[in-house]
Amino acid sequence: MHLPDGFLGPGTSASLMAFTAAVGAVAVRKIKKSFFARQKNPVLATPEGITMGGGETTTITKYGKNTLADMFLVGVFIFAAQMIDFTIVGGEAGHFLGGALAAILLGPLEGMIVLSAVLIIQALFLGDGGMVALGANIFNMAVVGAIGGYYIYYFLKKYLRRIKTAIFIAAGSSVVLASFAYSLESVIAGSSWNNNFILTHIIVGIGEGIITVLMLKAFGFKKKTD
């Protein structure tokens, strides 16, 4: 699923990099409001009549501390899980993406940021996906996969009586959506449409759905999945 450098043209790569950077900036700005709070400092007067203090300080909220810890934990798990490839019938290989897992557990924007951080670390230190193609990889897996998967879950949970079924479908669909984005970019790059790639990731999506349901329970999502 990771696109290498040189696969897409410079125009496509630059456009996707700019778009994902803009989405990331908006996401950080939005979640920052709930992570930090401003407090007014008390004004203290000394016996000599000198006043001290005043002004405002910014402190991290309890929600911010807990969410950052959860984001780190989920990111570590996804980073490790993405390192494991498995072969499917026909010689194609797939791996766990984790976008829907992160987004459903943390929120769509938080999930996108976590997956983006994982992809950046992979590109910088492991050569898994290129730096020039980083925008495309973040777009496919973090924007389309994580945010798209979350809103599929959000829609389905309103109409399905079993939340676990909604999670399973959303997680599987997130992989298929990411594979469609990858395939469209391949066509833009001059390759032909590959139906086998889509079919392979439908199978990967089934595994993604199962793992996501199990891991959400392990990460304390039990009350929402029963």
C-alpha cells in the first residue's frame, strides 16, 4: 500500500503533499482547543504595595493528557502491526492499516494524526514509502482510510443494531477505499487499472475488520461494542 518515490509525477506528489499538510494543520488546530486551556493567574499584592502575577498561562487539560497517552499507545501498536506482511492467494501481500482503529477509538482527526505520524516515521527511518510520495501515502491511508472509515462507522452505527458489525464493515471498507485511492493514483502515473489489487485488499479488509473489532475491545472500547 505504500507508494515509493518516483511512482507519481512531481505535480501529483506535490499536490497531495500540500493537501495533506493543509488537512493536518486544520486537524491540529481543531484538537488543540480541547487539549489546552487558558487560566488567569491570580494577582498578588505584597506588603509594600507591589502587585505580582496576572496575565494568562496555557495548561494541558486532563482530556489532553489522557488522549495524548492513548494516541501514543495506538500509534505504537499500529507501527508494529504494519510491519507484519502476510501473503494472500496469488502472491499478493497485504498488511494491517489501522486507520479505522485509530479514528474510531480516538476520533477522526486524532486518528488521522496518529496514522500520519506512523507513516512519517516509516518513511524517515525505515524507507517504507518515499518522502516525495509521503503526501500520497498519508492521503490514502490517513485521510481516505482513517477519516473515511470513521464516517462509514458513524453512519452505520445509527442503522445497525450491532455496533461490532458497523466497526467490522467500516474497518474493512477503509482498506478498500485506500486501495481505490492508490489505484487511481497509479492510473494517473500511467499504469493500467489493476482489479486484482482491489480484490486483494477486499480480502485484507476482512482481516482488518476482525482485528479492529478485537483491538477496540482490548483498548477499552468494550462498552461501545457490546
